Amino acid sequence: MLQAVDYQNENEMKQLLQSRSSEIDPEIIVQVTNIIEQVKSEGDQAVKKFTQQFDSVWLDDYIVSQEEIDTAVKSVDPFLMENFREAKQNIEKFHIPQKAKGFELTQEDGVYLGQRVLPLDKVGIYVPGGKAAYPSSVLMNVIPAKIAGVNDIIMVTPPDRQGQVNPVILAAAAVAGVDRIYKVGGAQAIAALAYGTKTIPKVDKIVGPGNIYVSVAKKLVFGLVDIDMIAGPSEILVIADEAVEASYAAADLLSQAEHDPLASSILIALSDEKIAAVTKEIKKQLAELPKKEIASASLKNYGYSLKVSSIEEAIEVSNRIAPEHLELLVNQPKNYLPLIKNAGSIFLGYDSCESIGDYFGGTNHVLPTNGTARFYSSLGVESFVKRSSYLHWTPEALEKHGDKIINMALSEGLQGHARAVEVRRETYE
């Protein structure tokens, strides 16, 4: 069920860490490159052609109308709509303090310099379609962009075979405040957002999860536009002390395993007895899980257990793994927070299951995977802004410090840079 790993065995740890990385099939790269090039050159016609090819529907007009959105909102369970609105409030409360302000410094001789924090103008939000609909991802991607002040938020999501979008997705988009929605998915949607078509505007950044084709497309257009990250399968690492209910740890591990056969669930505990108890609970709960086949495959291939001698040691191991989700199911969890260096999002205490963060708690669930929590952050308001510096000098300042600038420029062999200072100083004489 869970593969036992000796964290002191470097070979076993290396195997665990490398199991999260995967090579992209070169054929997929070729296919996605072809899609991008056709959308770049043919625009809307290529988008419609690929929508028919991959989604089995031809759409003359793939703009989602306000009438469709209104109908979707009315069709969704009122309690679920209430959940969305309250979740939005929680997400806003967490993200509003992230909004950064610029600054200005004044110096002698009339010099001033500073930094402006400016929102991106247009952002594309990709929302997966198919059997799995994730309205929570709509909230998590859109709300920080709204708080940042993005002028135009454009959502793309694939249609079903009747040319419709899941009403729950449209309802979440209405709550979050999406400006425009298009019925297009896959690599062709990413290409349309990156290059622009007559119908879909070119954006500055593309965010949101998708399948391997979407991920490869985002990677290929990066540089032309910004992207959030190349996200891999979901991950959870649970650190369990001796007091935690085994059923809690088991349920939380399964909550990630049911996502995807490639999802990773890791348990770190202080005794073989606790690992055995959690494993027993996993088997019990798995039998009743609707997505037990997916979860079983995930646990078989990417489920691990590690025994350590202390919580501090567990955190050391966790820092090496750098998980997407880290749960500290321990007593006095906040005491250990300063020790955690690498984790996408941290859940503290027996009752703080990761599901809270996925939907309702307020923290963002768009998180770095595959160990990239070592250098990537979760999606936030700062993901949707750019920083621009400014500087003002006076003749007095240039007269006083010009020689230093000239000297540094000449040390790099850049006479033109030095001359730009010299010509100004000559007019002061």
C-alpha cells in the first residue's frame, strides 16, 4: 500500500525524489508545437478546427454569452452558490494583505527614485473541462488577479459535445468576476491566449491547470507571455505524531490519491505501529471511496511511508522533499513552523486538513509541485503585478557623482555610456 523508505538510505531517498519527475514524450511536444503554429497563422479557424478534432463539436461562435452565464447561475444549487460566495470572501481576506505598494526615496541634490507596482493588463485563466470540473480553481485563479487590479480577465475552458460549458464552472466564474469566457480548451486555447486571434485577445500572462498538452503549450509560449508554473500531479506529505487519529492521516492521504494515478501521498511517522495503523485505515477507507481505482494506483506507485525518531527529523526530511501540501498532524504544530523551509502550503494541527485550503479556508490552492516549492511560491496577488522603477537626477547630482559613473562605464569598455554623462556635464560649464 505505502512503500517503506529508509530516509537515511540515500539511494532510497533519491528514488523517492526522482519518482516525482517525468520526461515529456517528444511526440507530444511536436503535436503541441504544430497546434501552436497553426493557431498563430490561422487564428480562429485553427481554434475551431482543433475544437472539433479534440472536443467533437464545431462552434461558429465560441464566446460564452451573458445569457448562458445567467442560466448557469440559476441552475446551480443555491447552497453551493452560497458556498462559492463565502469562499470568495475568505480568499479575498487572505489575499488583500498581499497587495504591495510602491515606494519613493529622496536624496540630496534633488535626486529621487522609486518603484511602482502595476497590475498586468490582460490575464488568461485556463479551466479544465471534461469529467472533472473544478470551480474552486476558478476562484483561486481569478480572485487574486481581481485584487491585483488586472483590467481584463479572460477565461478559456473546453466545451462538451453539445457545445456547452459545465454550469458550475460558469457560476464560479460569475462569482469570481471573470470578464470574458470562451469555449475553447487544450493547447489551442493556450496558443490563442498567447498570440491572440480576431476573437480572443492576446494576454500578458496565462495561469491555471491543465493536462499534459496544456502544460507543454504553456511551457512553449513562455517568454511570449508569462505563465504561473508547470504544475505536476498533486502531492501531500503528512507528518503524524503518536497522538493523531490514524483515520485522520489516512483520509488526508487518500484526499490526494483520488486526484490522479500519478498523485503522491507520503506519510512520515514516529513508529512502525503508527504507520501500520494508518495503513490499516487507508485500506478500510479505500474500499468505500468512489474513486478507489485511481487512489489505489496512486498509492501503489507513489505512496510512501518513512519512520523517523522526532518531529524535527520529520521536518528535515520534508524540507528535502519540498511537498506541495504539508500537514503537521502534531501537538503544538505552530512551534515547528519556523523549521519548515520548503512547502507550497502548510496545514497546522489535527483538524486542519488540506481540503480546507482547497476550497474554503482562504489560502490559495495553486501550489508548486515536483519539489519546486524550493524556489516557487503559491499563486497570489504578486503573481499578477509587475514592478517598474524610476529615477530623477539633477545637474548638481551629476556634477558631484559623474566621475564615478564615467569610471565604471570605462572599466567595462563602454565609452558610449561614459559619453552620455560627459555631454551633460559639458553643458554645465
